[in-house]
Amino acid sequence: MRAALYDRYGPPEVLYEGVLPRPAPGPGEVLVRVHAASVNGGEYLGRAGKVRLVTGLANRGWPKRTGIDFTGEVAALGSPMSGLRPGDRVWGSMARSQGFGSAAEYVVVRPRQLAFAPAGLDLVQAAALPVGTTAITALRDKARLAPGERLLVRGAAGGVGSLAVQLGRAYGAHVTALAGKANLDLVHDLGAHEAHDYRTTGPADLGRFDVILDAVGTGLPAWRRLLTPRGRMVAIAFDIDHVAASLGFILASSVYGSRRVRFFSGNPTHELFAELTRLTESGALRPVVDTVHPLSGIAGAHRALEAGGVRGKHVIQVV
């Protein structure tokens, strides 16, 4: 099968389309023929070698693979399973124990790692949505966002941010979005009540918030000070140029009884994907696709993500 690979850490140019043996599902496993995958920030950090000590990727040999989430169809079952059959349209995520690898023609996963994809939605476009499980976890489970609360989303035009804006609106919050000037119309269209250019709007220019979802990772202490006394901040990114200081602040903040910063590493389950399917089919969420790249263009997709200014997701079309 074709797969996106790299033989050393480095810039996007180390990525290439190579060939690996097609995997076979074992008992209790599902072989999925991948239609598309998206490019996530953790993948380019992994490829560059910046988080290899945190992720454990340094010990997994070469070549290494990339890609976390996927959309596709069931190709085969390792053993009979109720509710799944070949041809079913599904979406899901590689488990953390498996590392990266969804940018390939086939993946093998457990049923708990996937769910039925939304009916009527093109699977390439749908590949921009699996990171919505991160937004659901952040806002519903970690922050417990309630109707009428004030929500601030930093990085509101990106992959998670664009879905957090829509989800915050669906949960009944007043949504303030920070994004680049070119993307303010987009985040307004996604449901933000207010949208500000992050280059010209800082913490001093804004009011108080009950919940802050931070998809940027820089300057966390200044943004945390905008929380109300019972406010909650969820950081899904950290400052890669100051890793120790950034993670140290998040860990230290976790001991506070109020205005606590929560950080988590996503490991979506079947239940989360099923909820994402429900929200999408209800019309609460829609995909935002920046650019669709072929598998052979994996290096260009990583290069575009690193350049910034992303609107939604860069998607890798495999089929």
C-alpha cells in the first residue's frame, strides 16, 4: 500500500510517498480503506523531532509514518462483529499507542476507535471534522461550558478552533473569536458573536470570560487573567519555543481551586466519534477545508500548515 513516510527528522521535505505491506486485521480488529486524512499540528512537530522525547516516537525505528485521523470504509473484519460490515462508511483516529499512520491507503484499528461517518457528507470533506472530538472534550467535558456563558476561542480559524466556535454556539454560549484579519468573516459565518484580529487585539482589549479555549499556546498567563473567578481555561497547545516554561505553567496552574488551566492529549473513543456524527448530522457542525492535497503532496501540506493562516484543515486525499 502507499503511505506517507519519512526517514529522518527535519523540514517538510523529508516526507515522501512510499510503499509498505498492506496490514491484515487480527481478531477484534477492523481494516479500513482510507479515503482521506487531515494534517494536525502534532504531526509536523513529530516529523521535525521537536516532541520525540514526549511522544516516544524516537524509539519506533525508521521509516516513520504520519497522520492521526481518517475517513474511509470498512475493507475487512478480523473476526465477526455486530454492527460493522465491509463497505460501511466510517471515521476515526489512530490510538495513541499506535502513534501516527493514517496517511496511508489502509489502517488497522479497534472498533472503539471509530464510528459511522455522517450520512450524506463527502468523505474527503468529512476528514476536516474528526478533530471535533478535541473540541467536544475541551468544551463539554473539561470546561463544562454552560448556556449563557462567555467563551473565548484563540486560534478560531484553525482546525480545532473553527469547530470550537460552532460548538460553543451550539452549546448556547456567547462566542468571542480571535483569528487573523483575513479570517474574521469566516469565524463570524461559523457563529462567533464577536471576532477580533489577534495581531491588534490583546488581553487588555477584552473583557472577562467564563471559558477560554486556547489553540495557540503562547502567552498563557496573560490570557488566564481574563477568566472570571470561577472561569476555566483549556489549553490544547503549548509554546513549542518555550516548552519547559509553557508546560510548567500549565502544571502549576492545575493546583489552583479556581481559574485552573486544563491540558489534555486527545484519545477519542467510539462514543466521542458517535457524538461528533450526531452533531454533524444535526447541522451544528460543518467542515472547513483549507486545501485538499494528494498523498504524494504530503510535504506541501505540512509546509502549508507550518506557514500559518490556515482556514480549517489541510486534508490529504488518499483515494
